[in-house]
Amino acid sequence: MQFSVGFDGKIAHVGSLIFEVIEESISTATKLPRMGDRWFKNHQLSHSSYNMVFKPEFESISGAKGYAKEWIKK
């Protein structure tokens, strides 16, 4: 709880401890490797990358603001 209250998005203040929260420190703390793809919420995919999950009647629709769950194949 102290971490979340004292975190401004880049620097964390926990008691008298002040540290920068970056990919490297998260990797060290969690012991997870820094490898793999990096994805951001505004990352643009090509239409062919995800078109295969849509029902045929919805493949040509542009979902600029999202996609309805009814469009997805079971």
C-alpha cells in the first residue's frame, strides 16, 4: 500500500527509500528475464494479424474504437 501511495508513475517513495521504477528494477525484483516482445496499448497491428479471429461477416469491418464480442469466432 505504501508503494502505491508513494508511486508517481516513475519514482516510488516507500518510507525513507526512494527508487526509480524501470524495466530493469522490475526484472530484478521479480526475477523475471527482460526478454520478449514489447506491447503498448496504442500499438498498431496489421489487419491480417488479427483478422483470423473474426467471423467471416465481420472481417471487413474497421474497429477503430474496439470490437464487439459477437464478432469473434468461438
